[in-house]
Amino acid sequence: MISLLEADGDLGCHLDVEDAAEATRRSVVHTIRVARGRWTPAQHAPVDRGLIGLFVLDGLLVRCVTLADHRSADLVMSGDVIRPFEDTFDGAAMVPSEVEWRVLEPVTLALLDSRLVQEMCAYPQVIAALAGRAAERTAVLAQRLAITHQPRVSARLWLLLWQLAERSGVVTGEGVLLKLRLTQALLAELVIASRPRVSDAIQELKRERLAWQTQERHWWLSGVPPEGPPRSADVKRSLSV
């Protein structure tokens, strides 16, 4: 068990000093640790526990959805609020799909149960912050959908890397270092493209010195991130097309 606000202080950033100390003391949650590999959320988050959701404290997951022989993926990162037990619709979905969760880096999940909500009712700023994390994930998914509509795979990959760097990138004097080990197969699922086309896109970004992988399979991003909603013409100029 840990203090949620101690693990992620941003959740209580709008509290005054005295309230923040008390809320931190009262925000105790159970945690679970999940190893690499395929993950079945129901094993750790049964609905009858009254869970509001799961808060990702660290690690990296991928949620894959297969629909009519087509597959897409989404990354779940530290700070996200998820409800993976909602993936089971008991056959009631009008458009059925299959959902698979994989743990890429061992994750620690905090259980946001009803007891926590009761304790935090005295601190609505914390409840609002948790709701905001869920809303942020929806916004990221909507932006990811727009990224996949870019006609060039290299543009999709470039924009995806900057989107990930906004949350996980480390700014250095040489550029932005993104410490995520993303295989070509996973990148293909993320940008909705074949592996050969992703491989070509990686080489194109490397030639243009826009993005490349290190020996540790991390990513370096050079230059500046896209300013505002990028238009196709802007992306093409950035990629020297």
C-alpha cells in the first residue's frame, strides 16, 4: 500500500499546503505489480471490488484491438487512468472486437477503489485531477487517430514520436531522448501500417536527421516539435518531400 498523492504529487497540486499534507496521508491505495507478457486485467481487477479504475504508477502497457482482421494498438503510460475491465461487453457490442493487453515494461498499478473516493471527497481537486487524467487519455487517442490519417507513414511515425516525447521525453542539449523501446511490429500497429513501410519510414527519418534509434533502441528526436495542428504540407516540408 502507498500514498497515491505521494507517488504522483501533481494530483494534489491545487491544494494548499495543509490540505495537501492531510490528503496525502489519507490517499492510501493498494497496488499490484504485473510482469512482462500478456495480461488479463480481470485477474487483478475484478469488477466486484468496486474499482473506479486503475492508476498507472510506472511501466508501459499496450492495448491491442482486433476488428475484422485489422489490428491497432495504443500505449498506456505512467499517469494514465484506465478501466480495462470495460473491455468485456458480454457479447452485447454491436461491432464486436477482440482486446488484448500486453505489458512491455513491468507496471505498478494503483487500485482506485471506493474507499479512496470516500477519503478524497473532502478534496474535490484530487477527484477532478483523476477525472482529468482519464480525459487526457481520450484526447491523446483522438490525436492519435488524426495522426494515422496522415498519408505518409514517415509523417505518422514522426508525429507519433513527438506525441510520446511530450510525456516521456527528456530534453538534452542534443535533442529529445525518448526512452521507450518500441519494436517495428509495435510501431506498425500504432501508426496503422505494414512493418516494411515502417522500416522504410525509420530510414527516411534517420536520413533527414529528424529521428533515429540508439544502440539501446531508444529514440533521439532532433529539431523542434510540430507547432500547432500540423497541416499535411507542413509535415511534408519537415520531411524534405
